[in-house]
Amino acid sequence: MPLLAPLRRALAALLPALLVLALLPPGAALATPEKLYEGKLLPADQSGGIPVTIDLRRVDGMLLGRVKAGPPLSAIATVTAGDMVGDKCDFQASFDSGTTLRFVGICQGGSFEGRFSTTGRRDAGSHGSFRLARKEPDKTDDPDAGRTGAAPPLPSLTECISANTRCLGACPQGDYNTEFLCANRCRSKYKACKKAAQP
């Protein structure tokens, strides 16, 4: 069994790193820095730009965030569904007025560029493009606020519940074992998110 010896050595070398990750507080190892973008949505009917600010972050594998839109929406929406994989962002934000915007694009270091659409509508004003610039979070009196590596904003309980609903809805159906494992993973993420949630 000469092939097993290198495998055992590799596992022995990896074990301390896995133990360190397991001992970190929930969300500490898997939280990504906040991505804050600002600019205008440009509807296809050329009716004028809609000012928008988008705040995105991933916590324990869940995409969390908020979208603040100017007139005619003039409201703040919570990201209710979607994902951020590398530089690709695909998510929806639901406003209290019942309007839901979907954003699809590339959210890289300096900009977020892509297309938006309003669910349930097909007119020219309900979809278009955007190119948003990366914005630094506002500086506060907190000396840690500008420090590199500062923790991202904590999620709210509502964001945790929404993310858990999305996670459970994405679980595969049909195989009991797969469903059970997926539901347990969602429950673990929800508990970690809830523990880290803002009061």
C-alpha cells in the first residue's frame, strides 16, 4: 500500500487547518467583504436614469444585501433571491410597493455592469441596463471602519429568514437522503446567520 502513505501525510497536514476553521465563530471564515455600488439604472424606453445604490455581501454561503432606488421607486428593497459566484451576480430585490427588480451582471472590483428587469412587466420602461461604480462605505468615527479586513455589516433577522427560505427552496427533491442533507445544511447556515444577526 505505498499509495496510502502520501495520502495519509496530506490529510495529516490538512487537519490542523480544518480544525482552525471549525473553531472560528460562525460566519467569520465564510463572510466576504461588502460590495457597495452606486450609479443609475437606464430603462430601455430612455425615460431617464433611476439613481440606485446596491450593497451586497455573502455570509455563510448566502447572498445578503439592500438596494436603495431613487424616483420613481424612492424606496429601499432587501435582496430576496439570488447568488454571487465569483464576479457574476444574479439576484432579485423586492420593494414594499410590490415591485421586484432582477439584476444580472458582472460585479467586479471597480464596477457592477449588467441588465435589470421588473418581474411581471414587459413594457420598455421595465427593463434596461446599468453600469454602477464601486463606492467605498461611508467613513464613521469608528477607528476600525476604514481598516482593511474589517468585518462586513451584520445581517438582519429578516435577511436570515429570507436566505433560509431560498436555501430550502433550492434543495433537490425526490431523494430522501439528499433532501435531508440539504435541509440540515440550510438549518446550520440559518443558525449561524441568526446568531450573527443584528439585534
